[in-house]
Amino acid sequence: MKDEVMKEVWKAKDDLAVRHNYDVRRLAEYLRAKEKSSGHPILDLRARKMKCRTTPPTVS
């Protein structure tokens, strides 16, 4: 079962790559546009990462 799922995931990935001529920038543009038009809230983790970096480490 697991192998079938992985084959399906890899096929979807390969199909996306082919449709965008293996261009990472074009693929990212497509995914951003699709995300914006989905109607679902967009989660941006950059703010969380920055917040974590500014917090000084605790010393035990």
C-alpha cells in the first residue's frame, strides 16, 4: 500500500515539474497563484521563525 501512495505522490510531483519546464521560479509562481485563489487562509511561518530567532536562548 505504501509504495502505491509514494508512486502516486512522485507522479504528481513529476507532472507538475514537466508542466513548468522544471523551472522552480515558474512552479513557485503557479503555486502562489493557486494558493491565493483557493479561498483558504494562507499561513506564513516567516513571522514565527523571526520571532524564534529574536528570543535569546535560555541557559540552564
